[in-house]
Amino acid sequence: MLKDNKQKAMNIKELLSRYAVGQRDFRDVNLIAAKLKNVNLSYASLCGADFRSANLENVNLTSANLTGANLSEANLTGANLTEANLTKVNLTKANLRDVNLNHAYLSGAIMPDGTIHS
């Protein structure tokens, strides 16, 4: 899992402005309780990112790499995770209502009910 000394603090405005100019590498970013409703982060590398309790409602994470990210207690209602890499992601108590997981890779993911996806 994540180690606090690895995480990079970044505010939402900085994340979105970097994404807008083409940056896609946001590994280990700390976005605990961030409000990212309706944001497009498709194709972003968010490996090891911390999104605990974040509002990711209707976020577009198509083909994003979220390997090892912490999404526990996050609101992902209506999010698009088509073809996203969710290997070893923590989704404990996350809201996955109406989430698109078509072709998403979930190996080792901890699901909202605590079970581990094989």
C-alpha cells in the first residue's frame, strides 16, 4: 500500500492545469477528500495516488492507470473507468453506483465489501 513519505501533495487547480497542458504522470499524488466531480483524467497515470473520501462523481478515468491507488470511501458514482488499470486498488466502502468498469483490469483490487477481486 501507500507510504506517506512517498506521496506528493498537489491541489486540484495544479492537477487540472498540468493535465490541460498534457502532463499525464501523477503518481503518488495526495488528493484526499478532493472534489473532482465531472473531471476528465483519461489516460493519466495515478499509480499509488490517495483519493480517500474524494468526490469523483462522473469523473472520466478511461484507460487511466490507478495501480495501487487508495479510493476507499470515495464517491465514484457515474465514473467512467473503461479499460482502466485497477490492479491492487483499494475500493473499501467506495460508492460504485453506475460506474462503467467495461474492460477494466481489477486483479487484486479490494472491492467495496472488502473482498479481493481475483
